[in-house]
Amino acid sequence: MSIVTPVRFPPELIDFEGWAETKRILVILAHPDDPEFFCGASLIRWAKLGHEISYCLLTTGQKGSQEKVVNPEIVSTIRKLEQQEAADFVGAKSVEFLDFVDGELFPDLYMREQLVSVIRRHTPQIIITSDPQNYVTLENRVNHPDHRAAGEAVLGAAFPAAGNAQFFMPGDINSNSQLVNPEEVWLSATNQPNLVVDISDYYEQKLAAISCHRSQIGDKTEFFKRMRSRSYPDPESGRNLYIERFKRTVLQ
């Protein structure tokens, strides 16, 4: 594991990120519950510091059920409500869902265009997404293909498209669409981190946010037991830490 970066608790604005002012942070991921599972503690910490956090989920998690006979629209409605509850707990300003189908994401030009529109509307300085190169997780599980597809589409939208007038600009010169060049992109839950953050002091809050996704976690006692077992021994301090991993890329 890479060297672990500590964070201050209670949080302070001037910390390891080097941000001297609050930022607009746009989280673009595939499914409801991805933000909280992938980087919920970091999002909670950023919200407490006054950063403006917005969510964009490409799907509504329509296939998030193992039942053989279930209406995907019912699943979608439940998961949207759960995601809003979790986002409210985290402190996110807004949540929006695009119309792509769970399990069928493909990073084509249409998806990229939709994401460019989202980025230009939110004008984020920081974008959080998933790692398109992550095929097998560190927990030795096959990563969901939607996670990879989302990451690839977001990266293509963030650079160069969102900041280039030759990409997807409406013909109306009076349009409110504006060019956006994000300052940074953070790939969450990556196997190739250049940043490993000790979020131990925020981990219980992360679990509370995840537990809003009741339809996905099953038995709550077993869920908390499993999640609390996911600590990592830090050879530097000798402590067991809870961490979140990122590939942080500074674009400006």
C-alpha cells in the first residue's frame, strides 16, 4: 500500500489537498450508492469544510435486485430515494440521474456529450469518478463493467471536450452553455492510487451514509460487521486504518 496521507479531525480547509478556498466538486459515477461506497468519508469531510458537492449518477440502479420477478421501475424509485437520503446525510447540494440503463453503460459519443453538458452546467473545479482500468478490485472481486464505462466516459468529457468550443457546442450563440476546464480529476476506488487517505475518523459517518441504501446492504448487523473488518495495517504507525484510495490528476 502507498504511504497513507493523514487528515485533520475536526477538518480544516488547509490540509493535504492544498486548496486555500472552497471548491465545486462534481461526483459522476454509475449507480446509486457508488459515491458513498467509493469515497463517502472524503465527501463527508469535504462537505463539512464548505465545499459544494453535486452528484450525477448515470443510471438509477434499475437492476439492483437479485429477485427473478421484480419491476425495474420499482427498484429505480427505491434506489433514487435512498440515494437522495444518503446524499443529504453526506451534505451534497444536489443529486441528478441520467437516463442510462443499469448494466448497459457504454462510453460512446452520446454518453460523452451528455456528460459534457453536465460538466458545463455545474462548472466543477474538481471531478470525482471511477477508474476505467480497474477490472479486478483489491478485494479480489470482478469490478462492475458500468464502473469502468463511467470512468472512461467522464475522462473523455472532462478533457478535452468540456473546455473546447469545437466539441458539442450548441448552435445558438446566446446559449448558457460555457466552456469548463476542471482543475483536477480524482479516480476513486482505484487499484493504482497515488493518494491513500486515512479516513478513520470519518469511517462511522461513511457507514451511516451507506446504510441509507437499505435495499442494497441486506442485514444491517452483518453489513456493519463486514465493513468494520476492512481496515488496513499501516506499517508506518502500526495502527489499523480505514482508507480511501484515489488516483489524483491535476489538470491545471
